[in-house]
Amino acid sequence: MRKLNVIFPDLGLFPAFVITLVLSIVLQLSGAWITMFLVGVLSSMFVRRHRTAFGVGFFGVFIGWLFIFVYLILTAQALPIADFFIGLLGLGGLGWLVIAISSIIGGLLGGFGGLLGRSIVDLVDELLPNEAGKETKDNNR
């Protein structure tokens, strides 16, 4: 069986970021916020370092959520609703804070999903036998 790092190419930082951004916007439109963790896991397949996987997951989902919130502010009444919720805490007029905290939480979901996904890929690749090792075992028989 081929290793996962061979199956999924190393695209680099920017292409992996764009894939994460698009996936985060599409899956956020499904309405399930927990899918952002899955976006991070999927985006980690296209990078090779743990720091890069966290960064791509975090910033891709963070900016994706900011796009969604900007769209909702422009087309719906997202900011007055956010002002209402923060007003329940006695902090009137800070609706943007709710949006910023929500975006950071989404970014953390994507980042930790990317970190977990990269760790799982490395673990699975360690457990899979090498293709070269398979040939030497067959030649020894």
C-alpha cells in the first residue's frame, strides 16, 4: 500500500490555504460549525509540516468565517443581532467583538483539525511498510 504522503502531493502554503478557504466557506454554508474541524483535517493532507498544517487550517477557516460574517452583515442583520447578544452581558455596542471571537474559535477549530490531521497522516505513514522493504522481502523468499 502506498503511503499517504505519496498519494496527496505537497502543494505548498498558498494552494493549501486556498483549498482550506474554499472548503471552509462551502462547509460553513451547510450550517454545521463542527465541520470546520474536518476542513482542517482535509487541508493538512496537502502540507508536510505540523506548523504549516496548523497555520493553513487556522487562517483558512478564520478568513472563511470572516467572509461569511461580512456577507451576513451586508445582506442580513448580523451586526444588530450580535449587538443584542453582547448587550445581554452589559457590553452594548460591541457586536463586532462577538464576530471576532466567533471567527477566532472557528480558526482554532480549523487549526487544531489541521494539526490532528497531519499527526494522523504521519502516524499512518510510519505504520505502513515501505515499498522498497516489500521488494526485499519478496526477493529473500
